[in-house]
Amino acid sequence: MVLEIPTLAWNDVPKMSCAQMRQLTVLATGRYGFGMLGLMDVAGASLAGLASHLAPEGPVLVVAGRGHNGGAGLAAAYHLARAKRRVWVVPTHEAGNYSGVPREQLEKLSALDTVRVRSSLPKMKFGCVIDAAVGTRLEGPPRGRTLDVITVLNNMGCHVLALDVPTGLQADDGGAPGDVVHASATLALVLPKPGTRPGGHVGELYVTGLGLPGALYTDVGLEPFIPPLPWGRITAG
């Protein structure tokens, strides 16, 4: 059965700035009582589902940072492993530098037989790579291990699915202070960010919701928007 994915025009969909995304997260976990673990799990399930849709076969590599973006990537790794996909996870920092939910997720993944947590990027063929390294919190040009990750991911020769924004791309204006992951697809959480117009480093752009109430959009100065389930694809028109 072929999954029919609704399409939306870029100009018809509201955009959410990085500041609004941070404010939304604070309000969701504070005023509205959503747990961060639950939000990351919902995001991870959507990310895993899209990865399987784009690349239904082959092992999956998840590159995960220490923040919320990485946490959602690690949740995706868990959902993929539960679906019997072979998964390799490469943290962008030493495991001891992870804390909170991402640290808990790393420990849980390490106990699964179908998941391999590695400190370096494996030299093998993957069906899909999930880029959950930095997301919307980019500060200056990528350096060190993050720069190494970008170089390797851009030479993988497979689907590269970025979460919210390809690593190295500035979410608010689409600027690139340094090297950028060249994604074949990007999954926006809640709403696309202004600098992630489809094409270029972003590739195909999809959007998914987190089950948040419409009032939360209003609280951060946006019109309520409920993305199609499980995702909508945003076209450049």
C-alpha cells in the first residue's frame, strides 16, 4: 500500500523562528504539562517513520547531539530498533557529556541487541542516515567532531534525513557560516523554520506535529496550525 502524503505550499504554511521554538518548548513543558521525554518520543516516532518511508531497507545510522534535536534522534533510533531495523548510533560528543533525557536514551539504546553505539562513524553502507546533530541551536561555523560528521555524511551516498534543519544551516535565515549537511530530506517539527525552504541543503521538506494544543501556537504569536498525519510535504510554491 502506497502512503499518500498531503502536500502544502511553502507560502501557505506559517514559519516558526528559533526563539519561538524555544519559547514553545518552555511553555509546553511548563504551563501545559507536557514531559520532555514524551515530546522527544513523539518526534522520534515521526522521524523513524519517515526514515522507513524514504528508505525501507538497509541499516540506519543516527548521528545525535546532546540537545533536544539529538534526543529526538535517539528516540528515532529506539523506534527503528523496535521495528527490527539494524541501527548504528554515533553521538557527537563523549557519552559522559550527555545529560537528562538524551543520556537516559543512550543508556537504553546500549542495552538493545539491534543497536550499535559507536564513538566514530562506521565505514559501511546504510539505507538512511538521520542527522540529529545540532538542529536550531547552531552557534557559528561547525568545528571539530561536528565538522567531521558533516564531511562524512555528505559522502555517504544514501538518503540523509535531517531533523528540523540540516546541521550547519542557520534555521532563521538559511545562512551557512561554514560547512552544511546536504540532506535529501528534512523533517520540521511543529512548523518549518524560515531558513529551511525546500531545495538546496534542505532537500524535500516535511512537517510533523507533536500533538500540541492550538492555544500554544497563539501563546508564541502564531496562528494555530495542525500538520497532517503522519507528515505533510511542503513544496516550494
